[in-house]
Amino acid sequence: MGFQIKHPFARYVIRKAMTYTILWFLATFINFLLPRIMPGDPIRRFIERVYTMGQAPSGGVTQVIPEFEKYMKEVERIFGLDQPPILQFPTWFTNFLHGDWGFSVSYMNLPPVKDLVLQALPYTLTLLLPSLAVSWVVGNYLGAYLALKGGKADKVGLSVLQFIAQLPTYWLLIIFLFIFYVKLRWVPPTGRPSFMIPSLTWEYIRELLKCMALPLTTLTTVGIGGWSIGMRAYVIYQLNSDYIKYSKSLGLPQRVLGRYAFRNALIPQFTAFAINFGGMFSGNLLVEMIYGYPGMGALLATVMSNLDVFAMQAIFTFTATMLLIANFVADIIYGILDPRIRRGIIEVMT
Amino acid sequence: MKSMFRSLALLSRLTYLRYTLLGELFTNRRFVVGFTIFIGLVLFSYIGSLYAYPDPWDISIYVGSTICAYEYRYLPPSLGHPLGTDQGCRDIFTWLVVGLKNSLYIAVIAAMISTTIATILGLIAGYRGGLLDDIINFLANFLMVIPMFIVLLMLVSYIPPEARTSLLVAIVIGITSWPGPARVVRSMVMQHRSADYIDIAKLTNFSTIEIILKEILPNVASYIFLIYINSFSQAIFAEVGIGALGYGPWDAVTLGRTFNNIIGGGLIFVGAWWSFTTVGLVVVMLSYSLLLVNLGLQHVFNPRLKLTYYAV
């Protein structure tokens, strides 16, 4: 290395960027290789399904098309699938970067995977972003309140929150569904806004809000539990640190100490928020599947049940990319918020 | 309840039990409550299977034939079927009890695998350091960045259904959940690495393997036990998650599969609240009891965490 980057923060950012680029290549490659070394042939299955009209004839697909094996060879030659996976990877990778994510064999009309993702993504984001934001804000204030209050309220509150955070979201959703649909009929039975073309009209938004009510409530409830437990632990850690003890000995009021602890405890919560933001892009599989909400999770469930390797690869690579970007952003935020990293007082490895 | 704790505390004080590790554990309220619930659930699965029907798939005992008759579907709770029946005339209580037992088996194996991998890698990485440490740490960080449930689902869905046995599912859960534990073991080992007693062991010509096994391992054993319990509850959650999506083992009835059956069979819309409430409550009690056990153990093994008792 002939040159040295002088500014410590720039060095930190560049090191992080390099690490995440390597991670991204690794993740993409594993994601590409894995389905290819697993048994099962999705193209063969799709062609069989098309030609046999979904029914399995007793003699297999060759009973319907005698020269099936010959056609299969031809298909594999055209798409380059007869080559070893290592040689297929560059082609697939450049196509992925150019926005050609392949075709989904889950549906009979072979829709491009990119279109499927672009249809599902807005639904997932409108569901998960408000729930993440609300549970983050409420959880932070609740956790800090419990930590600063202490005593009996803290003990009881922590136990309740730990119980809530442990609840499986899908189970809570099932119970809400039973109460609010089966018993009270306040919400629709499924999360799919039916018989309506997605638009920004008032009617559609009202319909969507009705469909979102249950999963939103569920995810926010469980989210508040998790965020507040984390925040409480961070605030208590800050309250036991030396600078708070020193400030206390100087005679600063409890209110000011609490504010100091709160602000410093918020740093890891910010980075956790960024990481969770990246994790949002894969949707919540079980909740979306149970309630039939047309987001990324439901798409992933559909695609997986059809052994649709092409769509799975593209979606997994996309979500992994978003996750890694979010992690990178989280590290940058951490670097900016923590003056020790910003000014290069401590060096953070990897 | 309160008097029970008071008498336990009194007993421990009288017998000096308090000053032993076990005594301290059994006077810890969180541990006692969690342990009781957990043992209760294990007993429930074994005693319940005596009451339940022998085969969760065999409906001919009470229907009379292997074909599900209409009047035996979606039965409300009764003495013969404590949790009613589902769309295929199957007895949900049997499914719950057998599923709980199988899920516990899977979780035991999965947690054992992940803890073993984490311990070995953590010991090597923490004690040796250098390039090996960098590689293991990089791998662990990489795997922790990606949500493990998605990776697990990806791996399980790539396995063809016929090959998806409960042992294989347990192995897959085990090999996807070691990164977090490995990092904990590594940091614990690194704290002990530069201690004086290690230097003495080195001077007395102990080999590296001897130092790791005889000096370091006993010192981090309590953390490994904590990690095992944590992995156990994670494994149960993982199994229920993938099972509810329909990617659980195909050769055994598990809690996840019972959930999948309830969701797919429309028991929610029929209004059979007794079925899904009970099955879900069993999962929640299981994970909550393990959380309490873990918090209690942390309290005893690692008093420095007393103030915060981090959520696991």
C-alpha cells in the first residue's frame, strides 16, 4: 500500500465497505451454488406440470411426450444449464446486476421475478415500516422509563415485557384473527385488498388499512416488548458507567443524568433500527402467510412451496443485499454518533 | 407460592444449602418457576401420551374406518378428545402431546450440535488467536448479519420432502445456529487466556490441548450450559416456525406440524379456539420457562449481570 488514508473516519468507512463487499460476494455465491448442488430439477418439474396438466400419468411424463429427454437436453443447452455451476455464475451474476432476475416457474405464465418483487415490496413496506417505527419509539421510551424508575414498577414491567417479547407473532395473530374476525367481524378474514386495483384513492387506502390492522397490531405489540427490554438494559448499563457516577458526585439532578443515559443508550438502538430496517425487505413469512397479506413473505412462501429455485435465488440475493447495505449504514451511523470512532480515538476492527 | 419460597429460603439457611451452587439456584425465584414449568411440560408430554391415542394418524379407533366421516370432523372438546378433532378427524390432543415430545427431541439434538460446534470453534478461536481466529470470527459475523430463520428456511426448503427426516431437520437447525454462541465462548475464553494459571500450566509443560481441555473448558463450562439452554429454546422456536410453514420433518408429528395443521385446516374460522390457544400456549410456556431458567442461571453463575439481567 503506497498511500495512507489520514482521516480516521474515512479509514473506518473504507474498511467497513471492503468487508461488506467481500461478504456480499460470498453471500451471493453461496446463494447461487446451494440450489445447484441440491437434488431436484425445477425445470423438469415445471415442464412435467405443464404437459401433464397438473396430473401425473402412470407412465410419467414420457407417456405424454415420448421424446421428453431430448427436449430437456435442448432446453438445458439453450439456457447453458449443462455447464458446471462455477461457469454459470458470472452469467447469472451480470444478469442479476442488470435487473434480469429470471422467470418464476411457480406461475404458469412465467412472470419475471423482478415484477413479482416489485408488486410485493410496497405491501411489505407499508406493513412493516410503521410497525417498526412505532415499536421502536414506544419501546425506547418505555424501556428508559422502566430503567430510570426502578423498583417495583420496573420488576413487574420487565416480567410483562419479557413475556410479550417471547410471544410468537403468528400465534398472537391467530388469536386476534379469532377475536376480531370470527367473533366480532371488525376486520376482513384475509389481508388481500380484494377486487380493487391498487391506487392512491381514499377507498383503496381505507381498504388497505382495514387489511393491515391485525398484522400491524400484532407486530407492533411484540416489537415493543423486544425494543423496550433492549433499551432498559442499555440505560441501566449507562447509569452504572463512570461518567454518570462522576456527574452524580458533582450533584447533577436525576433528570439530567437520565437524559445523559438516555442519549447514550440510544446509539446502539439506532444501529439496531438500521439493521432491522434491512431485515424488513424479506417480510414476515408466517404472519403474511397466515393472513394472506400479499407481501414479500407470502411471495417467498409461494415460491418455496413450488421449489422455484430461480425466484428463490433472486429474492434471497436481493434481501441479503438489502441487509448488508443496512448493516453498512448502521456501522456508519454508529461511527458518526460515537465521537470516539469519529475522531479516531479507538480503532474498530473488521 | 410466597410461603413456599419462604420455607425454601428458610430450609436453605438452616442447612447451609444456601452457600452451595444448587442451593443458591433453588432459592432463585426465576429459576424455580421456570424449572417447574419446564418439568411440568415434559411430564405433560409423557403422561399425556399415555392418555392419548397411540398413533396420531390412525383415526380408525374412534371413527371406525380409515375414512373420515363428516360427523367426526371439528368435534368440540370432550372426554375422548380433550381438544377436539380437526378437518381430518384427527385428535388434536394426541397431535399436541406427540408433537411436544418430538419437538423436544429435535431441540435436544439441535442444541447439542450447535453448542458443540460453538464450543469447539470458540475454544480454538479464543485460545489460538491469529489467522484461525480471524477466519472463524469473520464467518460468525457474516452468518449473524443474515437472519438465521431465513437461512434455515432456505436450507430446509432446498431439501426434497422425502429426505426431510427429523434428524436432518435437527442437524440443519444445529448447524445454522452456532455463530452467536461461538462468539460468546470466544470472548469468554479470551478473558481466561491471559490469566496467571494458564501461564503456570504452560510452564509445567502442558500441551495446548491439555490447557484447553483441563484449564479453560472447566472455567467456561457454566457459560456453555447457559448457551445450551438458550440454543434449546431457539431450536424449539425454529422448529415451530419452519414446521408451521410446512417445512418441518415429514416422518414425525411435531409442534410446528400441529400448528401447520391448525392453520391449514381452517380451525380458526370454524371457531375452535380451544385447539390453537392450547397449542400456542404450550409453545409460549416452553420458551418462557426456558427464559426464566436462563435468567436464574445467569443470576447465579454471573453475578456481575445482576443489575441488568439482559434479555436472552
